[in-house]
Amino acid sequence: MKNPLTHKGVPVPAIAAWSNEHLKQPVVVCAADGVAFEDALSASQHALGRDKDGVLWRRWALRQGDGTPEFNVVHAPRQKRAMRKLLCQVCGGPSDVNEQGRLWLLEDYQGVEGWPEREVTTHPPVCRPCAPLAARLCPHLRDKVVAVRARRVSLDGVYGQVYTGGPGPLPIPVEKRVVFTNEWRLKWTVASQLAATLMDVTVVDQAELGMGPAAREAASA
């Protein structure tokens, strides 16, 4: 575990955006094969804002710690790095792994048949010391978190704004959702997070990680 940045004594997850990292976003326009940024329509600039797979990404400045933290906003470059290198979403160090697999925190859908096998998540994994912090700090996990371990992980999608063609040069925003790499919608998406499918998944007892109601009561005692 590395020491995460703090703001007014509160740890700030590595993947959280800071207020001075926002950039003015270019206009999204229709291109021959989907959407593009208006400032990258020429052949020489076509790759601007795209990754090696041709996915168009929302732009960010790299100024971690500059300004105030935005706990409910994910910084795409740091989230992508954490996903690809399987780093802890809070401290940015190595995530925890054992014989059952790597440690992840998911939103609780235990009532859904087959869950959590093949669950799709945009939350990077965690290390053991940071697991309680992640559950408390992430707005999407707070009060509805399940800890799991996954032996296999496939980075097979992105989360972002999906568009469709319109009558003019500007596309029409349709919805924000996960789009998989084999979908035609990928060319019509401005991505903001990398998505992973978890396989060979085992639910973990939260008490072993210092999480859950008993741990919270002990901490407040």
C-alpha cells in the first residue's frame, strides 16, 4: 500500500479527479466511421485523443493534487492505468491477489441469478489495507458493497457517452453505458472509463478485510 494523497485529512483515491484537471472538451462531430473530435478531423490528426485500439477518449490534464478532489468524478487516464496494470484504485500501488484471485469491490447485486460471475465493472481492484477506504469513499459503493476475488479479468469494454448520427454534422447523444470492444457502437462512443469483465469469481467475507457492520461499529466505539 502506498500513501494516498489527502485533502483536509481525508484520503483521496488515485482515480479521483481534481478540480484543476478538467479541460475544455472539443466539439464531437460525425466522421466517416463514427464520431471524432472536431479538431482531429484531418487525416494527420485523426489519432488525436484515440488509444491504440482507435477508441476516442475524453481529454484530461494530468495535475493530480491540484485544486480540490472530486470524489464522484473519475480521472480517465489514471483509471485506465489502474485497470491495465491492476493497481489499487485508492493508493495506486499493487492490488491484492491470492490463490482465489485478485481483490475487487463491487456494487451489491446478490439477488441477481448468477451474479457476480462475469460481472462488468469500471472500478479498479484494491489492496487489502485500502479496501475499507474504497468502500467508504466511493459514492457508488457506499453502503452497498460486496468484496470478491476474480482469477481471470478481461479488459473488454469502455464506459462512455454513446452517440448516433444526426441530420447534420453533429451527432446526437443517446446514452451513457458500457460498450464492448466487439460492438459497432464503439466507433460512436467517447470513452471515460475502461471496463473489465470478472471471471472465476468468489465472494469474500468482508469481516476478513476489516469491512462490514461489525468493523464499522468497532471503529466508532
